[in-house]
Amino acid sequence: MAGGPHELARYIRQLVDSDGKDTAACGARHEDRPEPQIQAWVSRKAATSRQELTLSDLKRIQRG
């Protein structure tokens, strides 16, 4: 599975796990499946619009 919500969810997890330090769009991969909370959020219609989210916002999304 490449691109789309799945990859966005993995990237968000990478950002949160590194406390915003690892902003590379590719590189070390986390587990094959992103966390359910992040996957659910990026799959929602609201996630398709342009938004500015802080690291705190991303952490809140991860926590559910």
C-alpha cells in the first residue's frame, strides 16, 4: 500500500514519535499498520482539506 491515508498516518506517527524532529517523508518505517486513531483521522473527510496542525494537535489525534 503506497500513498494516501495509510502513508500520511505513518508519517504523522513518525512526527509524533520523534517529537517533531524527524520530518523526512521517507526513511525508517514503523510497523506496517499505522495506529488506529491516526488512520481513522486521516481517513475522514476533514483530513482532505488543507489544515495547519501543531505537534500538540497531532499528539492529541494519536491519543484519540
